[in-house]
Amino acid sequence: MADPKGFMTTPRRDRPRRPVEERVRDWDEVYVPGALLPIVGGQADRCMDCGIPFCHDACPLGNLIPEWNDLVSRDDWRAAADRLHATNNFPEFTGRLCPAPCEAGCVLAINQPAVTIKNVECAVADRAWELGFSPPRPPDRLSGRTVGVIGSGPTGLAAAQQLTRAGHTVVVYERDDRVGGLMRYGIPEFKMEKRHLERRIEQMRAEGTKFRTSVTVGRDVGAAELRSRHDAVVVATGATAWRELPVPGRELAGIEQAMAYLPLANRVCEGDIEVSPLSAAGKHVVIVGGGDTGADCLGTAVRQGAASVTQLDIYAQPGAARDEETEPWPTYPKIYRLSAAHEEARDLESAPLADSDARLFAASTLRFTGDAAGRVRFLHLVEVDADRRPRPGTGRAIPAELVLLALGFSGPDRADGLIGQLGLGLEPRGTIARDSGFATNVPGVFAAGDAARGQSLVVWAIAEGRAVAAAVDRHLTGASRLPAPISPYDRPMSV
């Protein structure tokens, strides 16, 4: 605790964003370049070095937050990077993409704004790369065992890196043409530039991890063949079976799933195509779903030049402060937040339908109607109460030339045949069944991440990847020195 009075004398300062009118003209990250480093030391000084740091419990990775806060405040970047990487393989990912449940558990947040833990984490991760503190760490010797990891999202990458560093020969199979899973084609460039992902992949290659892209296990490679190649298999395919909206008019052209829309925009940024075939340019866009995926669609549509963008959230607008009766500290509160994308949509010249931003709260979709050519033209909605019952007299229609469904995911996709070919057992909710050691009903096959846990956060994905790596290492060698931060039965706080 470098400054015992830091939390009393220094106010919270968040990482500044670039002006809206500037950032909507490009796909670069929304933050002011270089603005974090000058303020992060003072923000780390606000950490109280609590006797019981609840931020540890709130973080699925068990990040050593007070330790690296103290080291940052003392300008000891090497030691801070060491402590950060001791629990997190990819802090530059979580420092940009995680909703920071650690900050909800910050003791200072009882009666003041929390420490900017997420920003400090991001600064340490970026500084580590700049100063050369994140070199490849290949194993001293190989075990002679091989592991196949199916899926290259954060779970698959974390598992692969841990197992490679433990001395096993690891091959990651990815169905897309590039490594990264949803971080590659689901997360927009303005939230995380792909250079951060590329840098980690190159580090992993230098350590010895092998990648096989454009390979769909279950179709291009049979599950039986894959098992014969490897001593163990980790299924980390994510939860990619999207939820549908079964209402009249769903069959109209122009109604698309968010995860059909976002990858095309990312491919434009990758240089694969010049213009997305699902571009929002000049269209009235409606996004059904109030979560982060919906916000990603919103920011993307604004950058593509949408005429207007409206996001529907079936829940009522939350308050500005924590409800101490229903969401007491240190639980993650459902409060009103204005993301970068919501700021951008609010400033559209063709003002959105909502007064404060592009969201319409407590709104439920009734049906779609279209034109003679079979294209969607209107979305019909109604306001609902807390029990999602329609409020009489609140129905209306809003223009909709492109509708994006961002309703979340129900579990792993079964279309490729992987689950059936392996003979994996499933939970009633559609996720892959596993025991307390991440093992499935098939010997030598393990499951981790959203495919087994269900749709969750990037920080849980990395934690699961690290934990399943320890389980696999123990299976192969009889013991493991790899850390296992979580049990498969741990459940996330509602975020």
C-alpha cells in the first residue's frame, strides 16, 4: 500500500475515450492512445490493501489484485507483470473485454467509486509487452504426450498454453480460417484490436503450440481419428447455438442473427472483403437483445453508417445506483451503464427513439411485417412489466430494415457432429456433461468453457481453460503443478 491515504485523496479517473465524432469514423479502439499510463499509478494508489480483499473472490481467476496495484503504484512494472501473469494468461483480453466483477467486489465500492482494477490490469499487460516482460516460455523438456484442443477461443487458448508449458505437445483445431474464436470474429475491432490476439498467438507458436485452422472436427476430421491421434482431447468449442425469436414474420429477409452479422464486419477489418453483405449503411436498424452482443452490433451499425439504431431490452431500465436490498455489496449490481457504443448511437443525427440513448427498455417484440418483396420493414413491440406481461395500450411499430437478434446462446452447436461422434453426455440445458475433474463420460475427453459451463464471461473462459489444463495434466502424468483456479461446479455471479 504505497499511499495509505490514496483512496481518500485521489478520485476515480477512468480511461478517457476518444471523442464520439472521431471514433465512429474508424475501427480503432475507442480509448485515447497513451492516456492510461499517466493516470494509472494514482489510480492504483487508491487500492486499500484490504485485510480481506473481496476482489479476489469476485474474480474467477483469483487475480492478485492488491499485489499488482501496489507494484504499479511503486512503478515496478516487471514485478506487477509477473504477479498478473501468475493467474491470467491473457490480461490484455480481460483488461479490455471483461465487465470487471472484481470492481463490484472492491471494498472501496461500499461507499465510494471502486478502484479502476480493469484499467490497471490493462496497463500492466500492455506495459509488459512494451518492456519485453512477456517472452515465450517453452518447456524445458517434452513429456511425450499429445493433447488435441478443439476450439481456439479464450478457453482453448488458455488450456493449450498451460499444457504446452507443462511439456505436452498440443494441437489446437479451429473451424474458422484464423485462430481466436469469438475474439476474432465476434468481438469488434473497436473493443479489442486484433493485434493483441495476434501477439499472443505468435507467443504460443514460439512456445510450441500447433494450430490447425479451417478444420471442423466431426466433419473434416472424424472424432474417432482425433482421439487416436492424441492422448487426451479438450472440447472447448464454446456455446455457439444461438437462441431464436419465434414470432410471426421471423421468416422475412433482413432479420439476421448477431453472430451472422458481426463476423462479416470483422472480415472487412481483416481485409477479406471490401463491404459486408449485411451492412447497416443507410438502414433503420433494430437490435433485439440488451446485452453486450447487442451493444457490439450497435457500435458496428453506427460505424457502417446506419440511418438509425435502436436496441430493445426486455428488462426495465435499471437505476443509477446499487439496490442494497436485492443486490448488496459485493454482488455484481445491475445498474444503468452507458457503454461506448451507446454514447455513439445517442449522437446519431437521426435521433434514436429513446430519450437518453439507443435503448428501449421493457420492450418485447410481438411480430415483424414486411413489404411485397418479403423484406422486413417494421418491428411491432409492446411495453412489458417486471413479469414480462404486456402493458395494455403500449403497442407500436418502429421502422426496421435490418433486424439483428442478439438473444444469447443455448449451448454448443451440434450441427458438425462432434458431440454425437464422441458420444458425449449432455446436461438438460444442452451443455456438455462433465464431472468434478472436467472429464466427460468418454475416457480421455474433457470439456471446458461455454460448451460445458454455458454462456459466460471471458474471464470465466480463461479460468476454465487453466483449470481443465491442470486436470488433463494430472490425467496424463498422475500429478500436476499447474494451477487450477476453479472447480467446474463454481457458478458465476449474475453479470
